[in-house]
Amino acid sequence: MASWESIYQAGKQLNRYPFSDIVSLIFQMKRDNPALKVLELGCGAGNNVVFMASESVTCAAIDCSKSAIDFAQARLSERNLNADLKVGCFTDLPWPDECFDLVIDRSALNCVPKPQIEVALQQVLRVLRPKGRLFSQMYADSHPAHNSALNATSEFTTGFRYEGYQDIDGLYFASEKDVTLLFDGFEKVNIALSTSQTLSGNILSAQWSISAFKPDTDQVG
Ligand SMILES: C[S@@+](CC[C@H](N)C(=O)[O-])C[C@H]1O[C@@H](n2cnc3c(N)ncnc32)[C@H](O)[C@@H]1O
């Protein structure tokens, strides 16, 4: 986690624009629920949060880096927008039970080892309303950063040599089976793999997009 603070302090990874999948999802969900309440895990410098707040979505977000949260808060304040931002770890979410309709994870959960992701997903289930949704984007184990790292394991990978990843302490890369097991407590789990590759077939990136719902408590048991 310390590496993320150094990355933001150095002014790196200050993503400016929201990710397109998140833009589409927010527009789609807001149509059905204008009072949508969203939590972003690992919000970084606030690119997705600023977009959501500018669309009048009530949003909260957490990041372990104080510098990232300071950037996000400054971006909100410049635009007279509000969001409930907190510095902290997503394994211990400082919000009450069942208060969000949607939780977003844009490549943040995969910044910690698999056992911590399991804890964070229990927290997500706690803060989601029954039938609430989780949208997660997670690195796939076919990603070349995983395969070219000095210490690639099934729980956490460190020692990156792949261009653009050298500053990061470690990441978790999931197989399809890992994703299925990780999201076991959810229902209607939909998993899609996106890869980008060169014309000659070299894979440049690979990630899972996961949509999953918290079961309706009335129907449990
Ligand atoms: C790849 S960046 C993604 C940032 C943002 N979601 C985006 O879409 O641009 C991952 C983020 O997760 C944060 N992060 C890593 N481990 C964390 C933890 N245990 N708790 C909270 N945030 C964490 C990092 O500080 C970083 O901002």
C-alpha cells in the first residue's frame, strides 16, 4: 500500500477521466434509480467520483493514499461538488450496513493479496443493500505483467519488470476459477475477459470485468 502513496506524491497515476464502463453503468443504473448511492473502492485521484458527483449521484469513496484523497477532494471542490471521501483500507469500510446500491472497484481490490480481497468482499456484502450490485475490474492471470514478474504467485505478484508497472509493490492476478470462487457469496455473477493484443498476437493487457449482486435477504435460507 505504501507504494501507492509514493506514486501519488510523485504526481503519477492521476487519472483524469472516468472509465467508460463506469460511465455506461452509472447512466444505466441512474435511469432505473435516480437516488442511486455508490461507493468506490480505491478511488485514486477521483476521476470516477468527480464524474458521478457531476451527474448528481450520491457517492462515497475510500483510498489508502491520503495524497490521492487530497487530489480527489481538490477536484471536487474546484467544481463545487460533494462526495463522502475517506482515507482508509477497503478491508474495513467505515460505512454502516446496507447503505449502497452499487459498489465500484476499478482495479483497486487487485492491489492487495488474495486473502485481503476476500475480507474486502465480505465488507462489500455488508455495506450493499440486498440486491445491490458490485462492479469490479480485476487483472487476469494472462496479463503479461504477471507472467514477466520476478515473483508471480497465485496470491500476490511482486517484482514487476513490465513497462509501466515497476512502481507498484504488488498486484493480484486472478484466473477464471479464482474469480468464480472469490465472488461465491454473490449471485447473478457475470464474468467477462477483455484483452488487448498486437496484430502479431502479443497480449498487452488482460482483465476481468465482473458484475455481481448481493442476494436478497428475504430469499436467503
Ligand atoms: C489502479 S488504482 C485505481 C484508481 C481509480 N479507481 C481509477 O479508476 O483510476 C488503485 C487504487 O487503489 C488504492 N488502494 C490500494 N490498496 C488499497 C487498500 N487496501 N484500501 C484502499 N485503497 C487501496 C490505491 O491507492 C489506488 O488509488
